[in-house]
Amino acid sequence: MTAERMTGGGLRLEPVIAELQQKVTGRYPEARFEVFEGEDPRGTYLRAIIDIEDTDEVVDLVVDPLLDLQVEQRLPLYFVASRSPERHQDQPRSGVEAGPAAAGPEPLP
């Protein structure tokens, strides 16, 4: 499915998606994007893939205009920010795989 599909209100998603991409690439020019259909909730998703530690910074760039579109125009468009595969591999794993130190303090004698 392409970003050109029409929503129920007749609004084309293509210019909206382009606007969101422009907001992200203005701050993160290396960002890559994927557009796909999702089920939970049902709609079109724009994923930004960026080599950054805190993806919340990326979401903050688009959350206000996207929320307006979702509420005011009932536009089923959602945004997801993901770390690049390279950044994801560099992150330490948590939980049991991290070793005994991740399990908590040693018991007292």
C-alpha cells in the first residue's frame, strides 16, 4: 500500500507523511523512513529509523501536529521512531543475559 491512499475524509496521506518526514529530517538528516499498514490500531504507520539513543526526541518533533490530524481530521496515521539496527546492536542487553550484576545485590551473610 502506498502513502497515496485516501482516508475516509478524502485527505491524501502523501502530503501529510511528507510534512512529518520533513520535520524529522530537518533535525536528523540521516533518518530513513518506512510507510506500512498496521492493525493495532488499524491505520497507516510512518516509521523513522534513526541512529539515536533516545527516540523520544524524535517523537517530540511530530507529536503535536500528528495529534491534531488524528483528532481534528480523524486521520488514521501513526508515527513510530526506531533506533537504527547499528545503534540497537550497540546497546547493552538487560535482564538475565547481562550477568549476575543485573540480578541485584548479593545477599548479606
